[in-house]
Amino acid sequence: MNRMKADNMKHTLNDYSEFYQTLEFPKMVVLSLTYVCNAQCPGCPYTISSIREQYKDYNFIADDLFRKIADECAEYHSYIRFTGGGEPMLHPHAVELMEYAKSKGAKIGLITNGSMFNEENARRILEAQVDMVEFSVDACDNENYSRVRKGLDFNHLLRNVEMMVRLRNELGSSTRIIASAINQEGINLNAVEAFWKERVDYVQLRKFLTWGFGDTSKSGDPIAYLPKEQKVPCPWLFERLNVDSKGKVTLCGYDIPFKYDYGDVTKDSIKNIWHNDKFETIRKLHLSGDRDKIDICKTCTDGQYRTWTYNYFKLVENAEKNRKVSD
């Protein structure tokens, strides 16, 4: 799906009443696996803030905490999304953690800058049948890449993407491989899409998000998916849970400093937290059109770019349909 189609499609639903009965368990746990990064991307909220400083004693999620999360997600075959305030592959046990989660029955989505792969770890990830590897590319040439993905090397990325696809096909792995690009100032998104769609299963074109820290003027496409005046509920509250490296839970990904406390998976189960009074109250306020009564939601600059019809799970479907076979 190209940018024009994504902007023109319907991103709302006719009836949200079914969401009064929340899913038994989140479809996805968005996990901050690490707060260490080897890049200095100028649009990254962690680059332009002091958030990483507050996690200096929790740079990596502990293995035992991860296994607890993985065991719970496995029971419901939910996704664990390896992401956070840094590059997930810098976690010293990243591959082992993916292998553990998959062996238990959880699904894994890895979002990566692609810099840390070699034949050995790529092969292990593919043999574990990790569900999707998403390369954050953001450009299709060295000049622009060195600007928007500062500290990384474009040719190294390209070699690693091509290696991953080649190994995937040789091994007959079920892993989907996609590229994602942010629609930001100075980037020709059509060129980026054309370049990467020849190399991966699918290309995701992302809106520019500020996460409460960035500059909205850097966006290459500010057209909203969910106009605020329509008071459309936010879909993230009904599909995903965000957990940091300490095990703390927040309302949604917009709260990247984890300022708000909605639970602690070191002390309670994900299922209990998902259904606690705080979350249920927030969901009801969204469904009744009263999101402005919630401090973080009334000031959110990114909620307008969320969609009920084109989410991560749709990307998985699209990637599967367009699986790239090496020449």
C-alpha cells in the first residue's frame, strides 16, 4: 500500500461498541528491550531527550523478567515487539530471548536498524521462525541515510537486508522481512518505497511522530488519519500494552518516558494489568468521546496518525502476501 492509498483509506469504524468488551489479553506487548543505541538519529525522541539517563541502571531488560513476559504472551499467542529506547540487537541475549519466546509459543516482531546482524545470528533468528523482522531504513541512498540515520552505514544496512532475505529463502523460514520509512522532511518517500520493495516483502510508510519531543514541522505528511474533532477512540488502548526494561507499564507508546504508572509486571500478571481499573476507565472515556479528560491524551500530538484499519497485524498479512523470493 503506498502513501496515497494509506491517506485516502478509511481509518475509522462505524461502531466501536464491541470494544466495550476488551480483549482478554493484549494482541501485542511492546517491549523496551534496551535503552542502548549505536545511532544518533536526529528525529529520534531518545536522541533529543534525557530519557536514557533515567534508565542508566536498566539499560537491558533482565532475562528472568523477559521470560515471565514471554510465558504469559505465549499462553495467548500474542506478539512481543522487540523495540524500545535503543537497538534491540545490542541486548547481549537478544537472540536467546527470541528463541526462548518462540519455543514457548509467543510471536515475535523485531524492529531493528539492521547494523548488528551477521550470518550466525541471522540464521538463528530465522531458524527460530521469528514472525517478522522490520528494518528501519528511512532512505534509499547514502547521502540521505547518513543524515536521518546518523551513525549508521547505508551499504552495511543493504548487505544485511539482502543477507537476511537470502538466508530466509534458503532455510525456508516463515519469517517476514519488511522495511519501514518515516515520511519526513527532505526524503523522497516514493523513491524509498520503489527501492526497498524490490528487496523485501513489504515497505511500511510511516507518519512522522514526535512522541511529545520532536518538531512537528519535520513531518513530510501531516494529514491526519483520525481527525481530533471526531473524537475517535485510540486503537492502541485496545490492542497493545507497553512495558519498559524495569517491568513498568504505561498507558501507551506516546508516554515514552513512562511518566504514568499503570502497573508493574514484576508484581502482577499482564492479564490483570490489562484489565485493571485504570485501563478500563481510560478505555471507557475514549469510547464515550471524553478523551480530553485524560491528561496525556488531551495533549497527544500523535494520536491523529493512528488507525483502526491499517495496523501492525495488517503489515504481517501484507508481508506474507508479498513474500520476496531471491533471484
